[in-house]
Amino acid sequence: MAGRTKDELLHDHNHDGVDRRGFLKCMAWAGTGAFCVIRGGVLRSYAFSRLPALDPKEMAGELSFAQISDSHMGFNKAANPDVAGTLKAAVDKVNGLAVAPEFLLHTGDISHLSKPEEFDAVQQILKAAKPQDVFYVPGEHDVLNDDGQQFRDRFGKGSKGAGWYSFDKKGVHFLGLVNVMNLKAGGLGSLGHEQLEWLEDDVKHLKHSTPIVVFAHIPLWSVYPEWGWGTEDSAQALSYLKKFGSVTVLNGHIHQTMQKVEGNVTFHTAASTAFPQPAPGKADSPGPMKVPAEQLKSVLGITDVNFVRGKQALGVVDSTLE
Amino acid sequence: MRRSVSAAIFIALAVLGVAALGAKNSAVAAQQKAQNAEVKIDNFSFGPAALTVPVGSAVTWTNHDDIPHTVVSTDDPKAFKSKVLDTDEKFSFTFTKAGTYAYFCSIHPKMTGKVIVQ
């Protein structure tokens, strides 16, 4: 990596491509209005104040989409009594992006209690988003009581099994995975044999140069197993993607942004549009974290993703709601 | 002769009476032992995580957390399965057979607990 700056990977103590100091710094800044970009395998951060001065070409690409996550429609406790309001603010943020996203990915926990009126409310609010195409994967809160039947009825057209599917946009191959079904006691997220077989088959004939985007609710890397923040069989899924030059994994579930680069794979988790959760190990449990009301929007957010042909990795940019 | 027969009958009756009394006491004792027990769900955990109760006891789980949870037996077939419990909602199950009943929250599978029924 030529031309190192303060923000690039510097301290690779564990030799796993992760500069913890770098992205911890980045995460701290994210709360006060900065965002981090991974481009060409390099983590860069920009303060919001610098944005107007940035070359739009740096931010734009051939394909632009946005990720929102964990709207938890129906949640109404102290951490956020108005999740509809903050989801609307997220839609405003999406609509205000310099380069309009072509579509949205929602990485799950759309609803809080799998109630029809909760799904209805989210779909209604998203009607105000400029990108009208929304691709959903379920969170564990979306498949309560009915093994995800309601989710599949609403959002699963063309999907297989518990609701997994793939599609292509401008030469980028997207895979929506479901890792919140059949969870075992004491376990983590789980993809399951049938889905893994489908995945292997789905990417088998793709050229190695095809950029891949995988999106699923629970992180596909081991963020913090003690809190269930990981997927038991994700290593097998990733092994089928080894041959590709650029793989971007977008997840939700943990209600905070985290990034990790591991070889050809960039992992990224999104903030929630509803409420934040504590950093790994920083609280007794991973429940909703209360922050002063005036700070709430600074710990919620959306993710903007841009693909520029020729660049190794997709540009992934988080912005907070305020 | 009559006296010893009477004595024998008396003793027999006494023994029967004591036995009957004893049986009645055991029945009363068993009813007293069966109890209502509670498990509190809070901070993504079941408290107590291991609960021992006598056969016939009813256990009530109450969700004090600000996130929904479930109580689902890990046995196959499931011994019990609650609906989704939002904050302050409860689920009760009466354990009529002895055994160890492991369970977990199906939404947050790292949350586990057990009820030991003796």
C-alpha cells in the first residue's frame, strides 16, 4: 500500500489485516460526524466538514446503493420511543446523498415483533425513498411465531428455502442470505446445509472478476461470539467465494458500524435506524443502549456503497442521521 | 385368648391407622412440596439459570428485559415453548414429571437455562 497516511492500516499486530486502532478511531469519529471508506483495500476516513471539498468521483461509481438495517418497527422503549421517526430521518438521509442510490438493501430486523402492522409501517415509510427497489433479508425479529412465512410472503418472491436469493446489477452479483433460522441453544447465527449448497452452486460459474456483495443479518464474521455476534458456518460460505477478487459482506444485527478487511473480503456492519447497542464486552448484555436524546441521531445511520469498475473493493461509507 | 385376639385386632387396626395416617401425611407433604417458582428474564439472561423444583411445580418466567425473549425447551419433541414475550409478559409451565429440562431463548440462542425437577 503506497502513500500511507495516518488513517491507513498501520498497526496490524495480529497480522489479520485489521488495524483495530484505526477503525476504533474511525468508529469514535463516526459519532461526531465522520465516515470511513474502504477503497482498494485501504481504510480512509473523512470528516463531514470535508465532504463538500471532496471530488465527487471519489464518492461516485458505476453502481450506487444504500444499506439500512435494524429498523425494529414496533420498538418503543426508552432507547428510542419513536423508531418510525428515526427511520424517516434515515430515508431523508438516503434521499440527500450526492449520488442517488439505485436501490436499497435492508439487512433485517425490519420489525420488532414480526407483526403485520410493523412490516406495513416500514414499507409505507420506505415509499418516500427515492430508490423504490428494496431488497430485504430477515433478522431474528422478523421470523417469530411463523418460521418466517410472513416475511417470505411479503419480501421473498423468487427466493428459495428460508428466503435466500441472488441477483445481478451492472455486473455485480448480490447474494441475500438468511442466517436467523433454526438457531440452536448456545449457538450463533446459522446458514445451514441447504443454503450453503445453493450458494456454492450459485457462484460456481461466475468469472473471478465478478464483484460479489453478500448481505445477511447476523455478521458473517466473528465479531463477539459471547453475545451471539457471529455465524457458525460462515467460513464454509466464504470458502466458496475465495476465488473472487472482490467480496463485500454487509451485515446488521449489532447496531453499530464495524469494518474488517481480510484478504479479498471486506466485512461491514451497519448502524441501526432504531437504537444503538454497546460495543463488544462494554456492557453486561447486548441490549438497547440509552444515550441522551440529543445524541440519538448521531449513533444511528445508513450506509452508502459505491462500485467503481477497476477498483478492487466497493466504497462503503457510513453516515449518521445527524 | 379373647384378650390377645382383641389386642391383635387393636394392634392391627392401630398399624392400619398409623399407615393410613402416614399415607395421608405423605400426600399432604407432596402437595406442600410442589411450589410456584419464578425465573426472571433480564439483561439477556435467565435468573436463576438453574432452578430446582419438586414434581408438580409451576414455573413462571417473566420478561423484565427491554427486548422480547422466548422460553423454548431444547428437548425433541419440545417439552414447552412460549410465544414471544415482550417486556412484562409471562409464560408458565407446570412440570408433572421429574427430569432436567434445558431451554433457551430462540431469538437469542446464547441465553440458556434449565429446570431440574425432582
